[in-house]
Amino acid sequence: MSVVEMEKVNIVSLKSHKDAVLKCLKDCELVEMQSIKEVESETISAQELGKYEFDLAEIKSALSFLEEIMQKKKSFIEGFIPPKEEISEDDLINTAKTFNLSAALDQIKGLETRLSNLKNLENELHSELAKLLPWKKLDTPLDTLTPTPHTNLALGSIKNKHFASLKAELDKISPAAIIDTINTTKESTYLLFVFLKEDSKLWLDTLSKWEFIPADLPHSPKTPVAEISHVHDLLAKTKLETDEVLLEAKNLGQELTKLKYMYDFILDKKLTLETQQKLTDTNYAFVISGWIRKRDLDKLKNKLNQVTNEFDVLAVAPAKGETAPVALKNAKIFSPFELITMIYGAPNAKEFDPSVVLSFFFALFFGICLGDFFYGIILSLVSIYFLKKYKLPKGGQELFELLLLGGIVASVVGILTGSYLGFTPADLPSAVLPIKNFLTSIQIIDPIKNPLTMLVFSLALGVIQILFGIILQMIERIRAKQYISAILDDGLWLFFLSSLVYLIVASALSLTSAGVATYMSIGGAAALVLTQGRHKKGIIQKFLSGLLSLYKVSGYMGDTLSYSRLLALGMSSTIIASVINILGGMVRTVPVLGIVLMIVILIVGHFFNILIATLSAFVHSTRLQMVEFFSKFYEGGGKEFRPFKREAEYTRLK
Amino acid sequence: MDLGLALALAGVALAVLLGGMGSAWGVAIAGEAGAGVLTEDPDKFGRLLVMIALPGTQGFYGFLGGFYIMMKIGLLTGAVPISPLAGLGLLFAALPVGMTGLISGIQQGKASAAGIGLIAKRPEEMGKAIIIPAMVETYAVIGLLATILMVSGIVL
């Protein structure tokens, strides 16, 4: 339950050590730097920064071009967890020194341009081909199709349905004209007309009336057939050249890795340059201002000592209104739950870290929602696999640790509710009677047969968490010495709500103490009416506002009902699991293939159900923490502590 | 087959149909938004898939509600006789999960699409983007719950 205590520090050293000190800070990842606002900071050359950004963009585009050529497909998992190559810092720097970036980029860009030119050419040739193909049967060199002194000529196509009408009309105008059908396709007729020049106007008008489309053929001394084969030759050549370029690009595969190194190298340089902006220089010295975890102070001094002894680390008081960034530190078992806190927002300066108090509820709710013994085991195993196999970023690691814990709880819940991959202990054959009896004896409830009991249990969990939330608020106010609101707001509500709960329980079980509970509730309500309006002016306003505050009960009721989702989600994963089993059983009767089909259905079905159930369980358990629980005592809005460190996209230093 | 059974089956059909329709619609809305983002950044596929799948649960809830009624009337194991009134009751009991599934599926799709916009610009805020559409889903869960409680309360 702890927010780490932070200390604001100024680190002072000589300018000559600047690079070394910065590198040291970057490597130890202990300090979050701040720019010192009042002092004019060192102006860094915008030009240099721009150059880095330009280079980064160039490399990125070259990389995406190469990866596309090499058809490097990222697997689904890699989409979430981009693989990073391990490399020692010396290797990285050596590569960066020996690598000729501009030459490589030029080469890749050259290939990219050539490739796109070839693509364009290919498209052009194809459209040329499409124009020529219908005229294949026209056995005349194309450049001989020109007007003579007395005749004009037109080449083109019209729709088949218009052909007859057009021909009739043209016959009327000049029967002597030539109408030659070159080709007929499903839709269009391709025609060659020769007509007298004196008829030209009338002729052309008639043609356009029937939607004649003039052909757009090249002016060439060859016949269409010869022209077509020429285009085919060109296409083949283009293809050959394209293959050549692709091969050349594939041979650049080695550059791919080096380019990635270069990217990270330049990214690092850019980061360092930007950080220098935050420094303050004097003639000979410089000052770094920042935040550090208080307990890391000595560690930082030790680290800096390894670089130089001409430095000083001074703890300074934060400026007025300045709040420290927030870092959380919890015992190993609780640290994954920091993820939930951080998704909502880091605690602000006055609050404590809610990770520990939400951890029990979250794990329990997650377990109830997933609610199956084998699903829990499978989820835990998968999580362990991911934790071992991949080097995950902090958030990812916390996520899988959460799933691991949630899976364990789910398997326990599965035992208690008698859910084993959708089967109940009652489904076991009598051959294993001892196991069957044992499993039945440790099962305490069957939610499908007794949904009401399970519903009451879910709501009871809700009541507990909500009351707990109010208690936490009370503790927080007491710590802040706001005794009056701790007692009058939280205390009274706590009293009123718990007596209401008691009243409900007592009347449901027809206990004799129901009467007492009634008086307690009425007393609580009266106290609330009398106190909740205390900030208002005037006795009437105070009273009305107090009365209105009772309306908050409906809010608490809604919050409690929201926990009914625990039952619904738990049942949904179990019932869908049993449906999958039933479907599997049904196809088993299919001759020959039955057993195979059954296995496929079972594997695919359960896999799918685990995915969906895990997603729902995570989302809804999170929501219950954030909406129903946090709303009682937690605001968030703190700034997360982000220490200065190396940033890289493709590599990880050894 | 008697009238009671037919009415109960109408209930099963409604629950499955309406929930499935809501989900199909919602997933399509989210999917369109997601595909748009993918044109810019195909690497976000995994993250977006989660967002697109979010409105998909209503279909399951509908199916679940329908299945619960099927179990109640013993459709798969050997039908028990159902009075017409009990059948009508089962039909009504199917409505909460069906209707909330239909509407919330569509609306959750819209909220998911908005969340996809959030991920497109700030991928690190995925946690928040998931939580917002989940708010919509609450009401489908409550619909499912009402259906289950109603069905288990009906005396055949």
C-alpha cells in the first residue's frame, strides 16, 4: 500500500563531464528530469534535431519497404510484443560508425523508385493491351487507316443493342459507305466505317447519337496483331526487370538489421539532444533538475561516482504547487495489481496506492467470472509460458502475472462450484466413484441449479466491497485530519448502509432483531438528513439538502446490483463450456469422422470460450474496481514517474 | 408438438436472434473503424481485434439465454410437457436478454469504434479504451441475468 517517497534533486557537475553524466543517468534509469523553467535553457540546434527526425522517418520508410519485399509477416503475438534484438552497446556503436546510412538509404530509395516506375509501366502496357485486343482481327497496319482525299474513316465500338438501329440509319444516309464489323464481343461491336467526306457531319452526328466510342489506337506501322505481340514482349521485359529489382532488394536483407540498429542509435541521439534542453548551463558547470525515489539517492551517487567525482547531488524543496511524480512499490504478489491502478490513473499527492486493497477483490472477481477449474489451469499455464518465453515490457508482464493469479483463483472457484471444462462431478462415470464422491463433497454450490444463492453471494461481495470503500475514505479523511467529515459523512453512511443491509438480511431470514434494524436504519437516515445539509445556509436549505442526500441510497443500490454480473459472467463461461461438450457429443455419432470432428469441436470451442471468458472476466473485474470501488474513495490524477532511460524500438542492450 | 413448447421455442429463437443481431451489428461498426485504422498502421491489428471483439459478447448472452430455456424445457434430453401459459412465460423471459443484447450490441459497437479512435492516436491508453465500451455491456449482462432468474423461477 505504498506510494514511494520522492525527492527533488539538483545534480550539478562540470560541463566537461556532461556527456558522461547524462549517459550514466540514462543507464541507471533513476531520475526523471525536469526543465528548470525560470532559467533560460540551453538552446539546442533545431537544425540538428530536425536532421535526426528526418533520418528516422527515412529509415522507417526504408524498413517498411524492405519488410514488405521480404514478406516478413509478424505473427499475431509479435503484434502485441514486438521482438527486440539483443545487442551489446559496443556492437551498436560500431555498427553505427561503420554503416554508411545515406548510401544504404539512397540504394533502397533507388530500388523503391525503380519498382514503382516498373509498376506504372506495367499498368500502362496492360491498358494498351486492353485497347488493342478487340482489334486483333483488323489485318491492316494501323498507320494506313487515314482519310483519303474524298473519304473519311472512323474506328470504334458501340453497344450490340444499338448496332441494328445504327446500321439502318447509316444506310439511309449513304448506302455506298463501308461498314465493316471487325469484332463482336458479348457487349460491344467493333466497327470500321469509311464514308464520303461530304457526309461527315451527318455521319458523325448519327454515330454519337448511338453512343459510338471512337477507338484510341497507337499510330504505328504494324498491324494490331504485331502490336499486341510487341506489347507482350515489353511486358515480359518489365516482369524480368521487376524480378531483378526484387532480388536486389531481397539481397539487402542484411541491411535490414543494420538499419534497425541505426534507427535506435539515432533515436537515442535525438533523445539525448532533447534532454540537453532541460539542462541549465553556467560558464563551466551545468545543473540537472529532477525527481528521484528517495531510497535511490545513494545508489545514484554511487553510480555517478564511477563516472566522475566532480559532481554534487543536492536535495531541494519542491516549488510551491509542484507535486512529485508517483511511483508505486508493493510486495511482489501485489505488484501486478498496480496495472489496474495505473490504467485508472496514478494516485494523487494526498492518496494512498489502492493496488493492495483492490487485489483481493480483483482476483476473486476474476476467478468467479472465469469460474472453471481447467480454464483456470490453462490460463495460468499460458501466462507462465508468456512470462518465461518473452521479455515483456512492464505493463505486459503485470498483465500476465494478473492472469496467472486470476487463473489460480478461477481453478479454485471451479472446484468449489463443480465446473471442470463444463462438466460437473455428477457427469463422471461411476467407475471412478471415489474421485466423483470426493469432488462432489468439496463442491459447495452449483450456480446453474441455484442461481439465486449465487446471486445473493455476488451481491454480498458487492456490499462488502462498497462498505470497505467507504471505510477507506474514512481512514483517508482521518489521516488528513478532516475528522468532521470522516464521522458525519463516511461514518454515518457506513452506519446507515450497514443497518439497511442488516435490515434486509434480518427480514429475509425473519430474525427477531429485524425491529432493531428498522430503528437503526431510521436513526441513520434521520442523522443523515440532519447532517448532510450542514454546508448550506438557512435551516430550510439545510434540511432539504439533507433530505435530498438520502437519494444517494439509490446510487449505492445500483452499485451493489452491478455485482450481479459476477453470477452472469460465471454462468456464461460454464454454460458455454457445457454447450461445447454437448455439441462434441452430438457429432460423435457421425460414422468414421465422428471422433475427429468431436476433438476439433472441443479444442476450437474451448479455446474460443477461454479467450472470450478471460476478456470478459478481466474487463468486468476491472470495471467493478474502477466504477463501483474507486468512486468511494479514490480520485487518481497523479503523474506517473517516468525516469530518463534509453528508448529503442528494435533493440535491447545486453 | 403442443402450443406451450412452440411458444418456448419462440422464446429461444428470440433470445438467440436478437442477441446475435446486436453483436453482428456492433462488431461490424467496430470492425469498420478498426479496418480504417489498420490502413495507416497494420501493426495495431492485435490491439484492435480486442476492441472489435468487445461487442461480440451479446451474441453469446443471447445464445446462453436461449440455451437456458432449452435446458429448462428439456429440449435436448427429452421434452417435458409445457402448458401454453408456461410457454408464454418462457417467451417473455427471453425478451430481456434479447432486447438488451440487440440495443447494447449496436451501441457498444459505437463506443468501441470511438475507443479504436483513441487507440489509433494513443496506443498506450488501451486499458481505458477497453473499459469504456464495457460500460455499455453492463446492461446486456443485467438482461441476461433477468432472463436466467425468470426462467429458473417459472414452474412448468
